[in-house]
Amino acid sequence: MMRRTLMAMALCGAFHTATAAADETTAAVTGENIFLGRCGTCHELPDPDALTPMQWRAVLKKMQKRMKFLGVPPLSDEENEKVYDWLSK
């Protein structure tokens, strides 16, 4: 379990670094891109239609806490809103 957690932290951290560099050169990052890239790096992605907007809000809040707990940089407020907007469409 610890090995899996450490691997997830390393992968997510490496992706965050690459994403941050890409964000500096790409102004229009979409919620879908963030969802596929950041969220999909650490776990299998759920179907966006599986939950209601209110449920997605709760899931995103929970995932932010989980990322912080694991030492993975959480989504910025802007990224979080873009993902939420995309998921809730």
C-alpha cells in the first residue's frame, strides 16, 4: 500500500511539474484536459455523467483533501472550477 501511494505521489508530482510548464505557454487549458491529465494520472477516471453537479462538487472537494494528504499539489481554484464546470455540463 505504501509503495503504491509513493508511486502515485511521484507520478502526480511529475505530471504537475509538466502541467505547470505547459500552463505557462498555453493560456486556454480546459476542464476536460485537466480532468484527463491530472486526475487520470493517479486513478481510473469515472464517467462524467455518473454524478450530479452537487455530487461532483463533493468529490472534487474530497479529492483536493486527499491530494494534500498525499503530498500531491492540489488543483488551483481556477483548475478546480474548470474541472467542475466541465463535469457538471
